[in-house]
Amino acid sequence: MSKDSGNARKPTKAALRWVLSYLGPHKGIFIPSLIALFLTAGLSLSFPLLLKDLIGDPADAWRNGVQPSEVLAKSNKTAILMVCLLALQAFIGFWRVQGFIRSVESALNDLRRDLFQHLVKLPVPFFQNERSGALSNRFSADLGVVRDTLLNTVPQAVRQTVILLGGLTAIFFFSWKLSLVMLASVPVVVLSIALFGRKVRRYSREAQDSLAESGTVIEETVQNIADVKAFANERLERDRYDSALTTFLKVSIKGSKVRGAFLSFIIFAMFGAITFVTWYG
């Protein structure tokens, strides 16, 4: 790793620790919600096994001459267990969502308050060198990204990680050869995610900047509408806004190509791995 890339990652890690530090005062709610997320993800792993017992065992039992009453009793027991687990997962999931939203939104309110206090304490030359529309748009857009990350991306990442590790453990328990075959594809997938993720992140940042620019044009035009009317600059402001939207659209289209390629690769790799494992097994 080069020195520049290492130095580039340090501010990112420091910023991540700084943002997560705002969850500290609300850890009494956030940590139980995180534990509940692990529980619901773990409970979801039991459904394929129970579904196998519900569908596969009765058919095998009938072929083997087992009494229908025994098959029905076992199927009823499995179905009741699945319903109970679903109810438990739904109950935990309700409180988990409530806890996540309460703790994250409370932390974001603290973050917004501190950022605004820091903003108003900055010297006047700073505001003279920066556009007010850009500041307000970046303020709202960046916090929107943080909110989406904490409320959606982090829970999904934790959930999928638990399901992945639990699934690999189950596969290793039933067939260690198949688990080794699946693990062999992990480095390829992880490397691809790193490469595609870097490009997606760059296009997302550019799209966010260009969208903030369009918001700046709107804000500046509305704030100075008397001057715009006085100098008949409606066409100029319209052209500025069209230019900002065109830039945003071009960046979004370029980003969509990368996202589409990444999604196609994931679909091909996932179903290809399933097909190969099924054929091999």
C-alpha cells in the first residue's frame, strides 16, 4: 500500500470514529437494538431447515411407508414451531426498528446541533469565500448520507454477515467439501466488491456535489430574485440550473453503469456458485 493511500484512509477512519462517537450517549438503546438485530438474523437461519423438514420429510416418510398420522403430527409440530419463531422474530424486529431509529435519530440531532454551533462560530471571511447555498445543501446532503448509512446500510450489513457466517457454518456441518468450494469464491467476490465499491463511491460523491450545486442555484436565485428580475437574468439562471442538472444526470448515468455491472456480476457469481455447488454435491 502506498503512503498516499494510507494517509487517505486515516481521515476516513477518524471521521467514522467521530460520527460513531455520537452514538455513545445512546448506547443503552443502540446496543440492545444491535443485539436484537443479531437475534433476528439468527432466527432467519432456522427457516430453511424447518422448511426442509416440513416439505422433505413427509414426502420421504410416505415413500418409506410411515403412517400418515405420524407424518401429519410431525408436520403440524414443525408448522407450529415455524409460526412461533415468526412471531418471535416479528416481536423482536418491531422493538429493534424502534430502538435503531430512536438512537440514531437522537445521535444525528446531537451531530446537527454541534455542526451548526461550529458553523456559526466560523469567522466572517469563511462565509465570504463560500457560497451560502453550497454550505446549506452540503450540510443537509452529507447528514442525509450519514442517516441512510446508520439506519439502512449498517443493519443490512450486520444482518447479511450473520446470515453468511451462519450459512457457511451449516454447510460446513453438513458437508465440509461444499463449504470449501464456496469459500474458494469468497476472495474473488471480496476483491470485486472492493474494486466496484471504489468506483461507485467516487461517482456517488460527484453526483452529490452536482446535486448540491443545483440546489445552490435555486437558493441563490430565490434569495436574489429582485436582482434577477431587475437585470432580466431569468434565462441566465435557467441555463445555470440546466447545466447543473445536466452534470448531475451525466454523473448518475456513469454511476449507473458501474452499479449495473456490479449487480450483474453479483447475480452471475451467486447463482453460478449455487449451480456449481449443487452440481458438485
